[in-house]
Amino acid sequence: MTNTMRAVTADPQLTPDRRLTTRPAPEARPGEVVVDVAYAGVCRSDLAVLDGTIPVPPGRVIGHELSGWIEGAPVTVVPFE
């Protein structure tokens, strides 16, 4: 696993209001997994973030509907198939 990831971030105060950024890759905490994302969708709530209807801090990662592969998991996570 790499130590960085690409993410689309929202900042309604900038033009354009979204940017492809490089960020530190997350680490799985107890009960979580890290997913190597293959595809991510943008839904209505993401669009509301971009138009300012839902306020978020600058740099918020958008796109929470995703698919991919489990990249890393702590030993506390039960195997899943």
C-alpha cells in the first residue's frame, strides 16, 4: 500500500469548486478497513456540498459511494468474503 492517495476535495469558495488532490493515505483503526477505491460516485449530497447547501470545511473529500478492494485491515477485523 502506498502512503498517499488521490481524492476529490470540495471548497465552494474556490473556482472550480472541486480539486483532485494528493493526501496522506488513511490507516485502518480497530473495526475498520482501508479500501483501495476503483470507482467513486457523486450523489445528491455531494452536489449539495458543491453548491453550498450543505456547508463543509474547505478540503472535504467528496464521493462516498464507492467500490474497490480491501487493502488493509487490523487483526481485529473478522475475515469477509
